[in-house]
Amino acid sequence: MTVEKMITAMAGSIVLGSLALAHFVSPSWLLLTGFVGFNLLQSSFTGFCPAEKIFEKMGFKSACAV
């Protein structure tokens, strides 16, 4: 799996998980959804994504390298 696909999968999982937690536990979990959305938005403008660096250190390859 590439870094880009891992980031997409992680972001989607966190958003769906936080939505489920907001529905069943507390609406405060929507803050996590907002944080993920904000991080995706800022990374589209700046090109910096902390998750990308973490996945690269874990050994996943970028789509350009594959």
C-alpha cells in the first residue's frame, strides 16, 4: 500500500469512527472530525501532512516511488 492510500484510509476511518462515537457516546467527538477535515484542508495548501511523515518512517512508499 502507498503512503497516499494509507492517509486516505486513516482519515476515512477516523472520520467514520468519530461520527459513530458522536452518535452513540457524545457529540463532542465531532471535534475530532473537524480536526481531521482541517488537517486535510491545510495539507492541500501547504503540502505538509504529519501522517505522511509517520507512514514514510514506517516503511511505506510514496506513489511516485512505486
